[in-house]
Amino acid sequence: MEIRRNIFLFKLYYLFYEIWPLSVLAVVFFQQITGSYALALGVFSIASIVQSLAEIPTGVFSDKIGRKKTLVLSSVLSVLAFLMFALAGAHKYLLIPGAILWALSDAFASGTDDALMYETMEELNKPDEYDILYARSKTFGQVGLATGALVAAFTTYFYSLNVLAWVSVIFGIFPIFICLRFVEPKKHTVEDNTSVKHFVIAMKSFVKNKKLRILATIQMLNRAVSFTSYRIEGAYYNTLISTWAVNVARIIKQVCGAIGFSIAPYFRKFGFYRILVVSTIGVAAIKTIAVTLNNVITPFFQSSGNLLWGPCRTAESALLQQELSPKQRATMGSIVSLMGGILSAAIYWGIGIIADMTSVWFAIVVIIFCNLLISGGYYLMLKKYK
């Protein structure tokens, strides 16, 4: 079957999609431009708000137009966003259009990539193996992140962050060609419903599903906190080690992430909820030890916690996909992302203000507290739905 090609393409897609060399030091780069951590994280906050507003129409677009076209458009917008960030080195106000384009790119991809993956496995009559394909594909994503960090370490050792931003533009082009090779699943059918009716149906399904609502709420908080931690930890590490060494720590983090995703399928026998409880508690424990040390060892030790991200993210995605309605899968996923984006914007901005008023170290401590709240939420779900 031609659609089998998607299995290989998913791995290539995540590999190159995640190669954004500026990623690790984006907050540092934006802080140099704006002069404030709050404003630097405000770029991500703006992106989260715009993405939230765009989630529903882009989710409907994916459900009605198709996964392949949606992902191609997402990749094109991503390149334009990276171009704006690179130009912002000389014209700081371009950070705003860059954030908007980046947000639109993420909105088009959000829910669509997972939906395409799930529908591919459905067409191959292997929907129960979705989590296995997801974990293996995301393993390549972690390799991509590590590759981006390696490129960043080399670039920042010899050149400036501005040069790194331009290097990122080049790498952003590759996912476009990969997306053009995806095969649209035959089981994805375009409905005759209007976009508004399509959304209403998806929203009603979401509201009626109590388990989905609770699961989505905890996942939204987990992803919002994780994304904020991912962005600000580079700035924190930079207070302890040199800029190029920050990327070395990130390489270790992504290697651990790749290992985590590669072994994730072997833990499915323990149950997804149990995996979520153990992994979130483990991440909080490792971060606590790391910030307590608060020395040159911290960045490298904290990076080891990414071993648990693969099993955690795989379990989250598998549980969510099981609850989503087939005909509005991307739209319902976008509803979840919409609410998560609003939450992320608030957390980005809040953590940025805390970092400006106190220190990036204390901002990390606040994030650890949030991690513990997430662990408690998953523990309650384990007791209710095990």
C-alpha cells in the first residue's frame, strides 16, 4: 500500500521539523534584542495567543481540506517566521510578525500531524499500534533537536546569535519537501458540513466527554509548563555555563529524549496513566536536585530528566487520540490546543515577570511546583480510570 510510505516520512518529518538551531537560545537572543526576559518570553506569549485564535479554523481546515496540504502550508509559514526572527536582529519590531507567522505554522500543524499518523495506522488496520509509531517518529524528532543544538554549539562558538538565526532559516526549508511526499489517507473523508457546523459538532462532542475534558485540562497544563521550562532553561543555564556549552547540555537532553521515546513502547504494559504519574514525578525530582545544586553540573544533570519525556508524551497522545471523535479529530484536537495556548501565554508571561523581578533560578523553582500539581492530577486520574 502506498500509504505505508507515511511511516518512513513521519520519521523524516519530525527529524527536520525539530532542527531549529536557534531554539535553545531563542529566549537569550530575544532578551538581547528587547532587554527583558518578560518581553523575550512575551514573544512566545504572543505566539500562544495567536495560535489559540487560529487553532479552530486551522483544525477545521485540516479536517475538510486534508492533512497533507495543511502540513505543507505549516512548513512554509515556519520558514517565513524564522526569516522574520533573523531580520529582527537589526529590526526588533519584526519579532512580532515572526511570532504571528510561527503561531500560524504551529496552529496548522497542531492536531494535523497526530491525526495523519492515527489515520495512517487505521488504514493499515493497526490503530492499536499508533503509540508505537508515535514514539518511534518522535525519537527522530529528538535527534533533530540534538542536531539543531549541535549546529548551534558550533555556530555560537565561532559566530554570533544573529548568524545562528540565519542558519535556522536554511534548515527550515527541508520539511516543505518532506510534507509534499505524504500520502493522504483514504479513510479521511471531507464532510459536507459548513465550517461552523463542523466546529459545533466537535465542541458538543468535547463537552459531553467528561474523561476527555479532565485529561485535556491536565495535558494542557503539562504542555504549557513544559514549553515554558524548555524556553527559559537555556537562559538559566547561561548564568552557569558559557553560551556554546548550553547547547552541549541541550544535546545531552535531546539524546536522552530520543532514548526515552525509543523505549516508550516497552512500558505500555504498565498502563498509560501509571506511566504519566511516574514520569511527571520523576521530572520534578530531577529538576529539584538540579536547582538545589545550582552549579556547572546543573544543566547536564537536569537534561537527563528528558529520558522521561518520551514515555510521558506518548502516553498523553495515545490517551487523547482514543477519546477524540474520528470525523472531527483535528478540530477536537485544536479545541484542546486552543485552550492550552491561552494557558501557555499566561504562563510564559508570568514566568518571564518572575524571572525579571527575582531570578531565572526562582522561575525554575515555580515551574517545579507546577510539575508537582500535574503529577497530582494524573494520580487522581489513575485512581479513577485505572
